[in-house]
Amino acid sequence: MGVFTRDDQALEWRGGHETVRIEPWGPDSLRVRGTLWEKIRDDQPGALVPGSPATGAGGPIEIGDGSARLTNGGLTAEISAAGQLRFTDAAGTELLAETTPHFTGPPTRRYSSAAGGMHRFEVQFGARDGERFYGLGQHQHGRLDQKGAVVELIQRNTEVSIPFLLSSRGYGFLWNHPGIGRVELGTTATRWVSEATRQWDYWITAAAEPAALVRAYTGVTGRAPLLPQWASGFWQCKLRYKTQDELLAVAREYKRRGLPVSVIVIDYFHWTRQGDWKFDPDEWPDPAAMVAELDQLGIKLMVSIWPTVNPASENYAEMADLGLLVANERGLGLQLAIWDRGSTARVPMAFYDATNPRARDYIWSKVRGNYLKYGIRTWWLDACEPELVPDQPDNLRYHIGPGLEVGNAYPMLHARGFYEGMLAEGEQEIVLLCRSAWAGSQRYGALVWSGDIDSTFEDLRRQIPAGLNIGLSGIPWWTTDIGGFKGGDINSPSFRELIVRWFQFGVFCPVFRLHGIRQPGTLVGSEQTGAANEVWAFGDAEYEIIRHLMFLRERLRPYVMDQMTVAHETGLPPMRPLFLNFPADPACWEVEDQFMFGDDIMVAPVITEGARERELYLPPGSWRDAWTGEPVEGGRRITAPAPLELIPVYVRGNVSPFGPLGSISSAGGESA
């Protein structure tokens, strides 16, 4: 049996070689840490806002003969003399409790030896029938409720690991480990696993409504800045514009057609070599003039910056000498083979070490000297998982620790370097388009997109729960490649229908962005470029629908910015599952293919090829059809018409119906 002690507001238990510390950490919230070492360490990497104190209302610490309790507002932790943990809400209802797998087996918390004096650690909690789980970042399994799933805690292209879980039982749980692991959300138990750690660490909060759980979680991990107004418009992108002339021709054509466009993007291979971080002067001869013309057109320029360094780069030798590259435990210090300028085959690359502050300063100095000086102020941080081939995180050593222990923090710290670099230049409007993120990335201006997904209706369907779950995980700025990234033939009637349906979905996403590599096109190598990917490239009839949708987004931008203000101030995402707004309605917890856009717009994307109507659930209350203005009473399932030019959308409150799509030609006007 262990012994209990109190230290300021914290409760500690010691038994055998193990120490467990419980302390208030925000209102109605507790942080729990443990180790086989004698003392809890405060220097371990994690997601909680740096410098945030262990604050909260605090409460009594009660130490008895067989157990001890610590209460903070509406959450109580109880630890037995044997060290077993249990959490209850203000009414005494059990929210979460450790379980012992078997009376003859090892305890609920299991340690096994790992390299470097660390341990592989797992903890098991009891499972309850009917409990639903949400969050955990962005995944492509197509599920909103992840009960029954096994989710790997690792960063990969399209798979964004953010270890925050929201439970329908009224608690939120952050596994505050940036290392590799998994969570098993089984019917008999919930098990969290870290493959290598010096101490385990999690944070738990309690609230009656899910929105309060999101507010509490973002209160301790940080909230997104206010999205710049320009970022709420339409973004034009393709893989890839190969030259300055090509990109400017597209921008001019958008303006010639009178189409709204806020951002245009230069994708990869615009550089001399990966790791040089500068334009190829043969293809981009006058970046300053390019930026000046785009500014006159009212278009921001975003440029792709990769974290990879070619050994032939002009910076590689210096970075290697200074220890600014990710190291390998075994073999050469190279982690990804990919094409580069001047190569006919894949070239092995290193990644710069984003966990090293000196390395972050170094890459920012190159970006400042080779891009920012031309007036470019918006960055696309692609491949920032980092993308590893082969997938061997155990072979990596970062500045802050071994890959198994800290690897998932890479994208957050990569974004931090650019965010802090921009702040140091006096910039306040910071948007970083990132393919990956970790808990807390939102506070560094990370806009996550869903990666290199396929151009299929099935992948369109998967993006709805993917976007909803990452929003619940603290990331309110989110988008997809409209039309999917790969496999879309612009001459195919099937793809043309898909891209119309995806545009309809995109209008109501936090960020409205077109991207992809279209067919027919060159698929591999540094000359890679796809077919046309501008809004007029998918057929005349489709263009008319898309054009009106672009103007609908323009009309909605004040509403979008209102939602971004809410996200900045409260952490609540613009794109929400129905239950976030209607937690008392059991039916809203079951809907996985619809969403709320803010408080007053309900969207039901069409996700089946050939469908011209769809069944949906309309939440309780009085609604109006967004296209006809017809009143519709909620709290029931209905079948809504969905001709190709429309998807079912319903509005309430102060949001006015849109009217027929064909009447929308500008932010506030009627078509001629």
C-alpha cells in the first residue's frame, strides 16, 4: 500500500517505486502525472500552454486510511491506497476509472523497459456501453463516433494525431504525450499506450455540455488567433504552377472574369533545391514584381516551404555541422527519398529539426531573406508530419528527445518557428497551411488541411467526420482540397459532378480552398504538374454552378468572420457536429454526415454520386430552407431535394435565406 502527501494544491501518492501527482489545472480540471522515478519532472514536452500555472478554483484534499480525494470545482479525483485512480463529477457520477485487467495479472498501469532509461507505458480505464468518443485529430476511417476504434498516435499524411478525446459522458481527456502510441476505444476497456516515455501525463476536465469541454481544453492548450479577413475568401491552388508567367496568367483570368479570389498558391519545386529555400530564378525571375501585381489585384500569395534538406543544398553542410538536422540512431541521417530539381530519380533527404530552437531560427532566416523580403507573408508548411519513408520513428533522435518519445510534436514546433518569426517581423496576420498538427498547434496559426486524399465520393464523405473531429480537437481552421487531391480527370462526367458537390461542401468549410493534381497530367518527378484546376476547367454547366457558389461564399464572409471570432475567443470551431449545439437531443449525437456551420446554418452535403435528394435530420427548432425561404419545423427526419446545383442547407436566427443560387452574383447583389 502507498502513502499520501499534500504539496501546496497537489495530492501525491507513492507506492513501491511509483509516484503519482494530481493537481488542479484550470476550472473543473485536473492534471495527473506519474513516474517510476522518485520525483515528478516539470521539464517534459507537452501540449499545455507554456508557463500556465496549476490554477483553478482548487478544493479540499481529503486523506483517509484507504484513499485520498482532491476536488477542483466539478471534478473529483480519488486514488486508493493501492494507487488506483477514479474520477467523478459534481453529482458523484463516475466519469472515468482505472481498472485491473485480472486479479492475478499486472496492475492497471503497466511499465516495461524501453531504451534510454524510459518505459513503454499503458493505462487501462473501464468502458461503458453507449459511451461515444470524439476528437483525436483528423483521421480517414470515416467515423465521427470513434467508440470501437483503435487509433494510432502517430503523424502521417492525411492522419493528424491530436490526443484529445471528448466523451459523451461529460468529460474531456488529453493524453499529454507527444510520443508515438495508440488508443484503443474498446467495448471492454479504453487503453492508452505510449511506446517510450519518462513519465506519464494526462489532463481531464468535466462539464455537462460538450461545448464547455472544448472551451476548457482550448483554455489550457491555447486558442487560434483571429483569422485574417482576407483568408475567409476563395483560395486558388493546383499542383502546380511552374512559372511566374503561368501563375500571373491565372490570377489575371480570375479578375477578367470578375470572380472573387483572395489567395493564390505556389506549390513545391519552385525552388533550386530542397533546403535552399529560394526561388529558381529561371522560372520565377521577378518575385517582387509578381507580388506587387497580385497586391494590385487584391490577391495574397502563399508559397510552399518544405522542411526537407537535400545533401546537395547550399545549406546542408552548415546545418549538419551545427546539429540542426534530425539525426538517425542507425544508418545515414536521411529520412525521405523524393524527387528534386535536377534529379532523375528520388534523392534521399534529411529533415531540419523543428524541435531545436536554433534550427527554427535558421530556417526562418532563410525564408525571411529569400521570400519575406519580396512581400510574401503567407506560408504553406507541407510534409510537416514529418513524412518518413520508411516509417521508423524509433530511428530518429530530435533535439528534445528520441523519436518514439517526442515525434508527434514536430508539426506544432515547426509552425511555432514560423509564427514566432513573423511576430518578430511585426506581422500580426499569420496563417500557416499545415498538413499535420498536434495539440496546441492552433495557437501558432495552424490551418490544417486533410492531406493527399483521393478524388472520390467516398473520400468526400470521410472529410465530414474528419473535419468535425479535428475541430473538436482544438483546430478551428480547417479545409480540404476541393475535388480531392489525386485521381480526378477533368474530362470525366463523374469527376465533374464530384467537384460541384465538393464545392458545395467547401463553401461551408472554415476555409474555402481549391487544390489537387488533375488528370491527365505528369504524375512524378520535379516536372510534375497536373491538368488545369481553375474553376472554368470542369465544363460550362459546372462552371456556372461553381461561379454562383463562389459569390455565395463572398456573401457569407461576414458570417464566417463572426464564427472565427467565436473560435478565437472560446475555442469553439465554425464547423461543428450537431450535438455541440443540440446536446439534449439524442438524435443529434448519431448524425455523422451533416454539420452546423456556426450556430445558425445546418449543412447536409450530398455524398452519393447521382443523388438528387437526400435524407437528413433537422435539429429541433424553427428553420428555413436556405434556397426557398420556406419555413420547416425541426426535430425530425426529412427528405430534401438536391438537384446538382444545390445541397440541403437550412438557416435560423438572423441568417437570411440565400435565395435561388442563380440569383447570387456578388456579396450583396442580384445577377443581371
